[in-house]
Amino acid sequence: MRLKSGLPIRIAVIYGLFSLAWIAGSDRLLALFTRDPELLTQLQTLKGFAFVLASAVLIFVLVRIMTGRLEESERRYRLLFEVNPRPMWLCDAKTRHILDVNQAALRHYGYSRPEFLAMNLDELEAADRRRNPRHPNIRRHRRHDGSMIDVEVTGEPILLAGRNVVIEVAEDVTERLRTQADLSETLNRLQRTNAELRDVSRAAAHDLQEPLRMVVSYVQLLDRRFKGHLGPEADGFIAFAVEGAMRMKRLVDDIQDYTQTVVYEHNRVDMNRVWGEAKTELTGAIGAAGARIEDAALPEVQGDHQQLVLLFWHLLDNALKFRHPERIPLVAVSAERHPNHQVKISIKDNGLGMPSESLERIFALFHRLHARDKYFGTGIGLSLCRKIVDQHGGRIWAESREGEGSTFHVILPSADEGASASATH
């Protein structure tokens, strides 16, 4: 290991100052002591011997200091090198010949120290030395028993005893890479399965549409032509058939909407337009309920316009459907900024409300709070809302008190987030 660069300079300065002081001061002292030329010559000879002796002592002391520091540096290096739990080795920077190796490498690779020190790193690495572009530091190494392992190697060039060497640390990542590969394969299989299920459900819903449309049409035809002609019992049977066919058609339509809900792109979306379109599509229901809608200025978000219209259509439709029978329906929309470049949009109504234990279950697929004969629906609407919000990277939840109304909160990414992301690319 290298000594601190300032130490040789300090040694030279100390020795130079000592020499100057000796040469400059000793002759003056001798001249003051005697003026006898013969005695002065003898004293100068003794002075020379004293200088050599003093120089030897000074050099000895400085060498001892240097040696002590070298030994301490070597001891620390050895301690860090040998007790490191990861395999480490020193190799020549040019030839890649292994010069030293620690105990962890001996244990992990199974070679003895003489075997390791007789090797070149090219012998340790497998014949297939192609680098993974995603992991350029990962290499394939061969152990003593012939097995292959993947290791991530990091190295640092140093100068040791005037020789350019590289100290390298290896971490066995075989299990990590195997786990990543297994997870990737599982994810790919899951994506393929989801795609197949989506295709099957889409095809099934599409193929059911035509026969179901015929059933509905003919049952409605029976109702129009024979209602009141076959007796009350037959009229009841036809009414049940019509209701069941319509419910089936609505269920197939909702399933098709749910399976086809995919957010393909995220654009800047004006939520005022989204809310306006949802209200327009429900104009008839708003008028029939005699509802009052309180609007507010809504921000722009990052998302899919059509999917967001579908989201707020379902939330407004729910507020109108589950209105309180004893008061005029009131639905208010509001918005506020949220941390992390997000916005929160809330839809509050004064309807029936719901018990607190149902606030999470209402988002489950096919879950219904009320009997089918009281409120028409398939139990898919709020599940579809959660799916749309999830695909936007947001969150949806409800707050409610039974008999006092409900508030649905939706968190969506602000349009500012998309602008910031584009600016950073």
C-alpha cells in the first residue's frame, strides 16, 4: 500500500535542517573553544564522526517510523481483506494474474490458495464471457467442482509496491438472477393469461349479444301483442321474462365494459369537460329525479378522456339512483390540490348513505348493498370505477353515514405531473 505522499518530504526537510544547523553552528563553536590548529583539526574529525553517528540515529528513527506506518497500513489492509465476507482478490492490472486472495474466496470457490495464486482471471471466468447489457459487471465464474455461478464484480486500481494492481470484490448473484428470471417468467405468463381471459370474456360477451338481442326483442314482442289476452298469470310470466332478459343484457354490457376498460394513453384532460359530458349523458335521469347539481371549477389531469367520462358517469348515476325519497337530490362536485402532483375530486350527495362496514366492499365485483327488486343494477359499476382509477395510478374511496349521504373521493395525477415528466426526458 502507498504511504502518504507528504512523509518523504517531511523526512528530507528534517534531515536538511539538521545538516545545515550542524555545519553552520559546529565550526563556530569549535573556533570559540580553541585556536590551536592541531587541536582544531582533531575536534573537526570528531565532529565528522559525531555527524555521521547523529545522522545514522536520525535515519534509524525515521526508518522505524516509516516501517511502523507501513506495518500498521499492512495490518489494516490484511484485516479488511481477510475478514471481508465477500470474495476478494488482487490481480496484476496487465496480465490479470491473481496475486492474492482472501478466505471468503477460498471458501466460496473451493480452490486452495496455491491453486488460486497459480490462476489467471481468464481461467476463472467461463468460456462464455458475453456481458449482459443490463448488467455489464456480472460475469460467469467456474468453481472448483465445475459448477458455474454468476457474480457481480467491482474493482479499483491501486499502486502496490510500485506495481499497478486491481483489487476486486465479487458478489454471488446467481440466486438473485434466478429469482428475477422466475419472476419475469411468472409475470409474462400472468400477462398472457390475463390477455387470453380478456379476449375470451370479450368474445363471449360479443357472441352473447346477438342471441340475447333476439331474446329481448321477441319477449318484448310477446309482451306488446299478447299482454291482456292470455290472462294475468301469463302477463306475469311475460313480465318476468322481459325483466330477466333486460337484466341479462345490462349484465353482458357491463361485463363487456369492464373487460375492455384499458387506459391506452395519458393526455392532458380538462375535468370540466369530463364532468359536463357525464351530466349530459344523464340529463334524463337528472330531470326524472328532480336533482340539483352544484358544479365547481375542476383542474386538468393526466389521463384518458373517455375512461374518465365513464368513471364520473357511474359516480353521478349512483348518486341519482340511491337518492333519499324524502328530500330533493343534491349532488356537489369539488376539487383540491393534493401532494405529489395529484388532485382530489370529490362527489358528494345527500342520498341514502351506507353503513361504514360496507365502504370497502362496495368496490368488489358484483357486490350489491340493496335488493335487486328495489334498485336495478349489476354490481359492476363501482368495480369498474376502481379499475379505471387504478389504471390512472390513482385512488378511490368513499365516506358515508347511513341516511345522510355519501362522498366519493378520487385522486388522479395532475396534468402538471405529465408536464414535469416530459421536461425531465
